[in-house]
Amino acid sequence: MEFIVTAVVAVFLVIALYTDLKAQIIPNWLNVTFFSAAFIYHTAISGLEGAAIAAVGALTGFIPLLLLHLARGIGAGDVKLFGALGAWVGVWLVLQMMFYAILYAGAIGVCLVIVNRAFGKKMAADVTAFVVTVAGDRKLQWLQWAESGKKFPFMLAVAPAAVTVWSIFS
């Protein structure tokens, strides 16, 4: 993957990770901006063939995760994120990122089950209280998802998946 695409995707994923951790949402403006930029970039570089490759990559990232969303496994922002990601990196890399993200999400889920069963929700509440204390008087909701013990930001799995794929295929 060329440097420009890697840099743009890295920025996209960092922003998505930040927003997902902070508010458990990946905003539409972010997904639409990066999705549109992918089409503009690939069309400028390779013409209609580039646009077609971006479209196939977007569908490859979008459709499987739409099914997971319909089963209430992930949020809609994650689905759109993988559509935009696919438009940037293409079919093969988005499938690899999806595969590793699902593996990492499974591992995180297992860890959460173990922690919640072993220590209960008190541990998550204690961690949140510690972070709030360290951060000062600001009201932080960064770890609000941890207190629920039911779900977590999918970007916690997507970010290491992207790093894994870039490490293997670069």
C-alpha cells in the first residue's frame, strides 16, 4: 500500500478510535468525509478503474459488517467505517482487517467476561473513578462502556487489526 493511502487511513482510524472511545460513536461526517476522499483520490490516480476498485472495496467492507450490525453485533458507524476503509485499501486488505478485528473483538469479549465474572462491575467502576481522579475535575465518560460490562467500542479491535495487517502485508 502506498504511503499516502496508509497515512490517510491511519489518520482516519485514529480519529475514529478517539470518537469511539469518548462517545461510543463514529460520526457520519467522519465516515462520509473519508469515503468521499477515497473515491476522489482513486479516481484522480486511476480514473474510472480507480473509482470501480474503490466501489468494490467499499462494498466488501460494508456488506459483511451490515449483516453483523443487523444481528446487533456492532454499531452502524462501524459498518460505515469499514465501507470507507474498503474504499481506501481495497478488497484484500479490508477483508484482512475485518478478519483480525473480529478475532481481536472475540479476545476482548472473552477478557471482559472473565473480568466481569471474577471481579464484577466494581473493578470497571474503580478504573473509571481512578481515571476521573487523575484527569481532574472534568467529567469523563471515556470508560462508561466498561461499567456496563456488556459491550465495548469496536475500534478497540479495529485499531490493532489495522496494525497487524500493515505489519504482515507491508
